[in-house]
Amino acid sequence: MRDLLPIAREAVALARRVIRSRVPASVRAKGDRDLVSDVDLAVEDAVREFLARETPEIGILGEEHGRSGDPGALWWALDPVDGTSNFVRGIPLCAVSLGLVSGHRSVLAAIDLPFLDTVYTAAEGHGAYAGDARIRVSPARELPDAVISIGDFATGEGAAAKNRVRLELLDRLGARAQRIRMLGTAAIDLSWVAHGKLEATVILANLPWDTTAGTLLVREAGGLVLDADGSEHTTASAATIAVCPGLAGELLSLLSEVDG
């Protein structure tokens, strides 16, 4: 899989060029408070074309156009602009997220932060990197030392019940953690846990285009990625909990209290 890393790097670099060269000309709703811009679509089209040419044997799952190509054991998971709501408002917290999945686990990752001039990459068994520098998760061991990000609130059907859990979680974490953040992009949440900028992120959802690349970064940087029940995270998990090892027990205990 490591041999495919240059292709993944070039794919997200292509996406960066499209994002940096265009201002969104149209933005429309595609669901309850969920947006898509013409730039999202242009990026996905460009990356799909590139990957279909370079790796025709590997299928693609993209946020905007769904699945295409061979739906075999290997497939790319692409979010062309993770953090569209930030992007269309000129907030620089957005990312291009590209992961390669084998079975139910990510094995290759490339995440480009086009307005922060950072590219994160990882290949299973070979570490996680910001540019050419290897990165590691935080050594923190207590919640008062932790900055923790929370995923977006739920929307659509059943959102009220789901958000009651989120509000209870915010209340408990807010009383114990050093700081709470809501960045609006799962790719950056996970990248910054891997980079030690955050001690944990709690995303009570799991969309493969959002989380596939970032979960590998965290694991390769020495962190844990778990479902809400503490089981190992896969593409089939219900939630995405990424945490430095020293805080895993305390954070999971708190989550069980909220969800229980």
C-alpha cells in the first residue's frame, strides 16, 4: 500500500490547486443544514478522474457522487472539501481527505489543509507525517491537561435525541477538560489528535469520507481510535473516538456515563 502514497499525495495536491484557485460561485443545500458548493463538486470530479486513471482497479467512494469503479476489497474514500460550511464563509479550517480502505480498515491516508499549508500522510506500519516530519500524539494523562474537540451536532431525523447526548457530553467535558473546541471538520480534528495539538476528538458519527484517512493518522501516530463502546474503530463503527493512550480510560468512562 505504501507504493500508492505518491498517488494519494498528488491527488490531494490536485485538490488543493482547485480549492486555492476558485471562490465558491454557488452553494446549495443537500440536506438539513448540509451544504455543497460548486468547488466541492469540481474537486471531487478532478480527483475521481485522476484516481480512475492512476488506479483503475480501485473503486472510489466520494461524499458528493457516491461509489464508482470496482467495489472490491480496496477502495478510496474521498471528502473533497471537509468543512464546507467553514470554506464558503472564508474560515480557513477545511481539508481534503483521502483514505484507502482494505476490508474495514484504513491503510493509507493523505489529508491536505489548503489554507494552513500542511499535508498529513500515513501508510499502515510506517508512521504518520506532517510534511516530512514524523508526528506523535500527546503524552497527556489527565483531562485537566486536555484540549478536546467535539464533532458537529446531529441534523435531520432523530437529531434532538442524538444532541441531548452531545449536550450532556459537553457539560461533563467542559467541567473537567482544559478546553473544548468544535472545529467543524473531522479531518482536522483527527489530524490534530495525531499531531498532538489536541488530546482527543469525540465524533458521535462515522462517515467514511470524513474519518477514513484521519483514523489511520491517529493510529500511526501512536493514538487509539475507538467506537463509543470502546471496541476498535472500523468503517462500520457508529462513532469515532480518537484519543492519546493516557486519556483513553477516563474518556471512555465518561462517555459510558453519558450514553448509559
